[in-house]
Amino acid sequence: MEHLGRVIDRVVTEKPIDAYGFVEVLSRLVKESAAPKDAPVATQEEITSRADYSNKVMVLNKVPTDGEPGAEDGAAIPVCAIPDFMEEAELISWAGVGFGDVESYKITCSLRNMAAKVGNDAGFSKVRIWGKIQGSEKDYYVAEAQLEGGGDVPEDEPDMEAPGSGVNSYAYYVTNDLSEDWTKLPDLKPREIVAVRQIKKLVTGNLNAKVTTVPYFPGGEAVLLRAQIARISADTTLCLNGFLVQEDPEDENSAIKEADDPPFVPLPMADLAKSESWTHCAPHVLKNGRTTHAEVPEEEEDNPEQIRMVKRMKAEQEADPKRKVLRGLQSDGLQWNIKQVGDDGVYKNALPGPEGTVLKPKSYGVTVVRSLTWPGAVCVARGAQFTNLYVGYGLPSGTPDFFLRAPLDVQNEPEDREEADEPCGEAAVEPTPDEDA
């Protein structure tokens, strides 16, 4: 009777033309819309948690405005360059990687708020989402910030590369919650990169956590996380061949810039399937934890110790030579997988040119370059658009166990056997009475 009453109420409310013919449809709709009687009732703690989450989302979605006196009401704070991650997320989704539409929008808003809050004071020129490192308790969202200027090397760390160069070319910020503030990771020292290559450790999600490993690691989880980010960036940050060039082609140490004379021309989709069409765009990290070797001083004939040091430095440079920043994938010693997905057709694209309309081929297919050495690192390209992203545990493949295995237990000495009589026995050797006679 209760169900029939709800069906009649719905007929009176909606007034269908043929209520008798749609009675079964209306009955099913009423059943689906009716809440179960044993539906759980939200507790006060759950209601408070939902309210807090809603408030965080509202703050995250709010455009940061300038609160300085005299500023116009609602005037947005100017921020540095921020790529449209919603557009990049659609491209990355072809590689089977990403965060979904809702989380991608949160990432875009969180980067905008972070750039408005700390970017102007820190001197950001560009900020992007680097990726996500998964932990045993919480995950880290990682943002990469490009600084307009550099910094000085601390006096107590003369071997450290200055901020804005080498492994410290970029500043990295992390957060566990996109609605919370971002925390800057410390700059790296060479010994920290050397030490992180000797261990295997999962992050926990707490920057203040201690790192207990064998061998010893000189730092906490913030340093461990920063060192792994530097290693991953150096090995997996890629770009299309020809997109970046050196200002002075004859000088390997000259600055890197985007090609403008002549401008970069997108490669055909068929060529993107070849490893020759891709290059690294981040400096290689040497075995000494730096991207460059120290300058070798001149030998002093009357100083044997200094001569031995010079020979040792030269031997180190010969064993681990510096690599070019724009180096190919063929000889980098890493493993890659290149796959093309989507529409592989080639279409004629009409573009305005100096002599009228110019027809150039265009393809909407997507090329995915996946790192097998660092699982979770991908570079995705479509036409002239490409982007890099990492989502993983921050560990390379093929590494040994987390800790050195202890030797097996020392076995006890076996027990000595007791002495036994001869198998024949004494009765077998005694003479018989007939033999005595």
C-alpha cells in the first residue's frame, strides 16, 4: 500500500498521458528513487568532515586576489606562467596515466594559488606539475618551479652546485593535500645523491620522517625525496629533437633555448616512433653527484700530494665523462618503450602563408615514450605539443632488495658418533671345542 501510494502521488504530480500503460515504468522508477529503510545515518563527525572538505574545495577554487590597500576589489594577483594542465591531462590520458578531470582541475587551481602566494617573492618565472610520488602512508604532489635568478653556494658546502644550476636548476615544492600549502624541498649536495644511489627506500609521506637504511643516508625524508626527484628528472625529462638548441652550437657549455631561427617544425608522426626523434633536456648527473666535474688545477712539481690529486681527478673525468644536455636516447644507457596510439591518419591542414594558403600534413595521433628504467615516467607528444609526467614510487627498476641480506645462521657442529664394536664380534673369532682337540 505504501508503494502504491507513492506511485499514485507520482501520477498526480507528473500527469502522464497514458498512466495505465506506464504503471510498470512508474513503479520501477519509484523503487529506484526510494531510499532504503536501513540506510546508514551520517554521524556528526562525518558531517563535520564533509563540511571541512567542502570549505577546502571552495578556498581552492577561489581566484587569489590582491589584498593590498588601494587595490581594486576582485583584482587578481599576477602570477608566473602556468601551463594549462587540463589540456595536458587530456593528452597524458592517452598513455594510461593521469589524475582524472576533477583532480586535474584541483591541481591547476592549487598551482595557481601557490604561484600567487609564494611565486612572486621567490621569483618564479614558470611553474608546472612535475608528478606524484606515492608513499606508504601519504602521497606527494610535486611541483617544479623555474626561477628567474640563481643563488650563492653556502660557504660550508663548496662542492654544492649553486641554486639555478646543475641539479639545483629548479626548485621543487610538495604537498600531501592540494588544498593545503606547498612546502619547498631543500637544495641538494653531491654526497646526498651519491648516498641515495646506494639505498632503496619508500617514502612515507611525512617530510620530517627519519630515513633508516643500510648504508647510512645523510638526511631525512625531505632530502631523500629531493634526491630521487633530481635523478628522475635527469633521466626522463625529454623533448622533441630540434625543439631546443644551444645558443652557440660550437660551445657545449652554452645556454639552452627554444629554436627560433629557423623556428621549430613539428616532426611527422611516423618519425616520432623512432628514438632519434627524442632528446634529453636536463643535465646528466655524474657519479660524483654533480652535473659537472671540478676544474682540474695545474700540477705543481714540488708538491707530490697535489700531483696525485690531479691525476685522480683526471682519471675520474675519463671514467665518467660529462654528457651533453641535448643527448639522444640511443646511447644514454637507459631502457625506453615508444608506442603510438589514437588516429594515425595524416590530413591536409590549410594554413595561411606568405603566398596564400599552404597545405601541410597534420596528424592527431599521440606518441608515448615510456621509461622502463624509471617505471611511471612518460613523455607524451601530439604534433608540436609534448609534456612530461611522473607517477610512481620513486624507485628505479632492477634495484636490489631494500636492505642488505644478513648471512645465514652459523650451523652447529655435528655430534661425535660413539665407538661401536667390530661387526664380526668376539664370539666369531673364538675356537670351537673340536678345533682344540
